[in-house]
Amino acid sequence: MPKMKTRKAAAKRYHVTGTGKVRYKKQGLRHILTKKTTKRKRNLRATGILSESEAKKVRVLLPYN
């Protein structure tokens, strides 16, 4: 059986942890930062964890992670 191809766009955006959870970088920290509060920007720096229903969809795109 041939190897499965990884969706490279998903591989750049998501990372599977050792326990199987899917991490992602939060959006909204690229530009127009002056109007955002310091607390909001600080919370955007932390990685997010996808919900289990969303993680199932992403794991299909990342067969070897």
C-alpha cells in the first residue's frame, strides 16, 4: 500500500501533542495591535487546544502525526 500524503497546509498550522491533543497558534496577533489590550495580546500568544470534535477532522489531514 502506498504512503498517505500529509496535507502540508494543516501540518504548518497544527501540531499533535504526545497525549494526542491538537495545538494551534491563535489568530489576531499579526497587525492592528495598537487597539488591542495588553491582556488580550498576552492571551493570544498562548497556543490553543482544539476541541475533540475538531481534532478528529484535523487528524485525518495529518496521518503520521
